[in-house]
Amino acid sequence: MANIHVLVKNQDASGKGWLEAYTAYGAYGVYRIADEYQDLRLDLDSIGAEILTPAEAKSSIFADAYRGYVKLKAGDAISDDFPVILSDTDPNAPSSERHDMTADEIASGLAFNKLLFKKYIRDRFNDKAKDIVSARYGNLEQQSFEQQKKEAEAWAADNSATTPMLTTLATARGISVSDLVAKINAKVTAYNSAVATLLAEQKVLEDEVDALDTIAKAHEWRHKKLGIAASVQQTNEDASLGAPASKITF
């Protein structure tokens, strides 16, 4: 069985002995799950882990390489991917080696930047979507939402429809089912509007990421949007970058 690689927030990977650090980038890391741990019914969803292909995992090695090369060290988790260059057993092999990236590796490094940035975006907006509900309604009301909506839709289609939950709620509050349906519909409209606004913001950011066509542009985007500083060389070459964002800007 082959190793599994996942992309996950470093804080969520903390304390998980079955995750071996592979590469790190900002608040996230690529981790490897060895064969012996893959029969433990690991709940990757609970830590927000995204499974990567072996090629995607390897591409993370090149994602931060603005200058077109990476420094490889024997003994690192990534050394298995460069057995010709690095060796833990050959005494004549170098302990560290510069690896000049091929055009394909540069392209894969750019692709990983995009993959990671979209993970940042999705996770951020998933949290915002949860906040829309949690900030306005308690757990008990949240648990009843679907039934309230279902009964309100049935009543709107036929005001003689049976609405046990709405009838109970309306009676307790001293209002008519008709008035309660109007309140529910207003909440549904407000919720849908808030979700649409968030989704539009998310898609604009994803479109920006899709448009990135060089590693330099990807690093400029992260510098301005994520607060992950571009390299000293890049900031020296492009004075317009200024200081990185102090925090994630979305």
C-alpha cells in the first residue's frame, strides 16, 4: 500500500503521531501517512485534511522556490523523492544539494500554490458560513430550521396543510401560522442573501488565484492576501510590494 499524503492546517495536525511532516507552507503542511497507519480508520474529515496525489504532494517542494531551485538535505522526509541526488546510506553522497528546477517542476510549484491558496480560501469561507448561523441562532433553533422551512413551504402552497411544528410555535407565541410563515420566509431570504454575498466573495478570490501564471505572481498574491512574506530577493526586485499583510485579508 502506498503512502497517503494530505494537506492540513499545522495546528490540526499537532499531536497526531500518524502524520509525518513532509513540507510546510504558511499555516498549512503536507503530511505523509505511512502504510502501517492506514488501517486505523483515520477520520481525516475531522481535521479538515485534503488528500493529495503523490504528484501534488511532491509539487509542494517547489512551491516556495522563487529563485528556480531548492536546497535538498539528506534525511528530510522529501529525500525519498530524490534518491539519485540524496542518500542516507551512501557515505560519498552529499548531505545537501542544490536542485535546479525543470520547467515541469516550476509549473507544478505554481500549481501547488494555487491548490494551497484555494484551501486557505475554502477553509476561511467555510468558517464564515458557519458564523452566519451560529452568530444569529442558538443550537435548538438551528436543529429545527429544516422542518420549519419544510412546513412553511407546504403552508405557502396550501394553507390547509398540516404544520405541527409551526402550529405549536405560533400558538405558544400568540401569533398566527400565517405570521410565523412570513417570519420564516424573511429569515430564509436573509440567510440566502448572506450566503450569496459570501459565495461571490469566495469566487472572486478563486478567480484571482486561477489567473496567477508565475510563481512570482503567486508569491505576490500571498504577500498581499495571506501575509506570507515574499522572499527578500523578490521584495528587493519589486519595491511596490511593501510590507506583507499583517493578517489574512479576507
